[in-house]
Amino acid sequence: MTARDDILAAANRLANRSSDRTFTLAEVITDVRRSGRRYAESTIRTHVTSRMCANAPNHHAVTYDDLYSLGDGRYRLNRES
């Protein structure tokens, strides 16, 4: 599995536990770590806030539209994955 796969799995778990299906970056970091994955925190942060975020500025050669930033430190899945 890739970092993206693990982050998407965490995002899905968090969305399913949340009444409004949203989650924070800190929650994603904690969930990925609890799953036993050993990514650097900066890797998770970069993926969530930039590479995987549909409405983030494009600063990477490869990006995905997996997540959507709600602008208040919360994210949601851009589509159900």
C-alpha cells in the first residue's frame, strides 16, 4: 500500500465515525499512526493538505482530488472512496 492508500483508509474510517463526515489533519495523522504505518508526519501532512486535496494549489507533478478542504481546518472526502 502507498501513503495515499493508507491516508484514504484513515479518511474513510474517520468520516464514518463523524456525524458530519468531516475530519481534521491531526485526526488523520493519529489514525494512520495507530494503523501501524510509519510515515513521517510531513509526508501525511503534504498528502492531505496538498497532493490529495482537490481545492489546494497545484504544487506537485502528480495530484489527486481525493479530499476537499472546508477552510476551517476540516476536510471531507471529495467522493466516497
